[in-house]
Amino acid sequence: MNITQENIDELNAKVTIEIEPSDYENSVKSILDGHRKKMTLQGFRPGKVPFGVAKKMYGKSVLAEELNRMLSEKLNSHIKDNELNIIGQPLPEDVEELELDFNKTFQFKYQLGIAPAFEIELTAKDKFNNFKINVDDELVDKYVKDFQRRHGNSTEVDKVGAEDLIYGTIHELGKDGKRKEGGHHNHTAIAIDYLENKDAKKKLIGLEKGAITKIEPAKLAKGDVDLSQMLGVPVSELETVAKEYELTINSINNIELHELNAELFDKVVGPGNAKTVEEFRTKISLDLENYLKGDTEKKLRRDIHDKLLERQKLNLPDEFIKRWLLEQGAQNPEKPISQEDIDREYADYSRMLKVQLIESQIAKQNDIKVEFTDIQARVKENIKAQFASFGQGEVEDSMLDQFAQNFLQKEEEVRKVYDQLLDERLTDYYKNAVKLQEKEVTFDEFVKLASTKAGKGKFMDQVSNLLKF
């Protein structure tokens, strides 16, 4: 078996593998002989079917399976032995139906996408804002009221009031003021008392069920993420949608706020964790601080990513990646990916991939790892915390081990814990490597700062984790 590599440029390579009869004939013969001994065929005693008959019946399928196995092993060992940092998976070239012949030398060609080689340097000379969101009484008031609303009683009414919830359908409008052919439409909910634009709020109050009115969604939303959810459009596509939409009010609900009592406290913060309104507010404030700390850390990482992307100016094998994405989409008929999807969203996907490359390099340079024992320990911590949230006491070790073992059988869940631990360790590295300037902001100020046009679209939701640390 012979394998050669032709480097087209720094980011693309072609690998050719030749498999001769001497490479596969013994293994194929051995497999066919095993089939022959198990065959039962009329006219022959069990296990005594002639080899030629077995070869005629199963020979080509066995040869195809052996060729696939040998190709996979040889290609993977070539990538590993030569320490090739590839993107995606090798793509076969000149794919056509194989003419299977036991005396033939087979030649296979593959395209490889190669990740760029680079080094990362972060020092105290790199300065970033480390935001701290001020959890003030006003913010706690909002969350307390939100919890009262969520657990309150809902009554359908005929006219929109100042604290009602509208359920409606929105349609994108064209320049002529009519529904745009092929435009976006979505079912959405609008909480009147959350609206900050006074004119937009005033326009909706007093409307009746079944009413149709024009709205500007951007005036109803708090930032791009909120607007994306309202319209049902990826954040990356918001610039392409119309300014005006038509809103049809399907129903109006008035929410009677839940009383601030022990029943609400137990539902929100867990049984017995708050007995008074003051304790309830304190618990919400602490939970908010912890939750919002995660958001500020994400913002810090994104700011660092932006800086490193600007500095590194990484190039990717773009055409290879686009072809790989298209082929990945073809293998998922339930959620197919078209060339149009790729062209529209490739800029965002390319950024995401470059960030993965950068963080992979940072982890490599600084020996940042997540071991399986780390995952086991975190899973057990999470299980203990879950039991505690239900008011349970200490969990017996045998029960804890059993729960953890069951959880660790789920590959997707294990990957989530791995990603969480890796994110934490990378964040710790960033905080120690750069100079942080503490900056206190309100929640609304932070929402505006964190709002971004970059987002996940159709194929970006499907394709991720191309690179492993």
C-alpha cells in the first residue's frame, strides 16, 4: 500500500492512496473462508461449501468492506503520524462507482483542509473591560414582578391593558405597506409593561382582540437577541428584514400577579430558602449576581476573541470547508443545508471556526486540559446540587455513583460538561493573562453592550466542534 501527499498550498493538500492486490487478498480470503464455513447451501454439507461459491456470492461485498477499512486506517494513521491539523474530514475526489476486481490496483484521492499554523500571545499589555452588572433594587423589582407574573393566574380579556400580554402573528411588510411576498412571519408574544418605547406602547394599549396594526419590531425589542426571537429570524439576518411588520392580535391575557408569600418563595428559590419578602429579594439578588457574572465573562471572552481575530488575521481553506458543509448537509435529509444557506451564513461560521482554532492553540500552548476524572467530579457536584435544590439531604455514595454512571453514558451530555469545564479554565487563563479594568454598568447598559449581529443560523446550529483539544 502506497500513500503520497501533495501540498497544494499551506491550507490545502491532496492525499493519494494506492491499494494493490497483495494488500487485500489475504484478508479478503480469510473473511470469505470464515463465511464459507458458516454457510448452509442446498447440495453441500454444512461448512463444506466450496470457496469459489462463497467468493461468487460474497466476494465483491467483502472486498468493498475491506477496502473501506484499509482506507480509513491508512488515512487516519497518515494524518496522525504527520501531525496534520485538519479541518472537518477528508473529502474523496472524483467519486464514481467502483469497479471491483480481485486483481486490480485501486487508487483513491482525498482533499484535506489544513488549519493555519500560528502562535497566540496574550499579556498584561492587552487591556479589556471587566464589566460588573449592578444588581440594584430596580433590577430586583423587575425580577420579583416577573416571577409573580409567571406564577400568577392568567385571564383572557378583549382589550389590551398596560400590563397585559399580547399573543399575535406578525408578517413582514413591503415598501408598498402590504404583506411582502415570501417575507418573514412568526407567532410572537409582547408583554406591554416591558416595552420601553412610550409611543410604541401607547399605540398597542386599547387595541382589541382581532385587531390588525402596523408595528416597528425594533421599537418593541430589547436588543438584537430579543428582536431575533420576536421575528423568528437569526441575528445574522436582522439587517435584511423590513422595518415595518403587520401585527394581528390573536389573544390578550391579563396576568393577576401571584401574592408575595411562602408558596411563591418555595416555587422560585426552593422550599424553605426564603421565609420573608426581604429574604426572598436577597436570594434573588445573589442568584442574579452569579447568573450575570456568567454573562459578563462571556462578554469578556468575546471581546478577547475580537482582539485576537483582528491581530491574527487567520486564513482558512474556505472552498474546502464550504464543500464539506454541503456534504454534511446532504447526509441530514431532515435538516438539509443548501448552498444558499452556506453562502449567507459563512462569514459567521468562519468566525466561529477561527475562534475554535484560537482557543485550541491557547489550550495547547498553556497545557489547559479537561480529564475524564474532572468530568466525573463535576457531574457528581451537579447531582448533589440538584438534590439539594429539592430539599434533599446528603446523597449516599452508592446512589451518587449510580446516577453519575447513568449520566456519563450520554455522550452529548458529557460533551456539554466537558465544554463547560474547558470554558471555565480558558476564562481563568484570560483573566490572569490580560489586564482587566473593572467597570460597573446597569443591566440595561450591559444588554446594549452585549448585543451583537453575530449569531447562529441554519447550518451553524448543526455543525460545530470540528476541532478537538
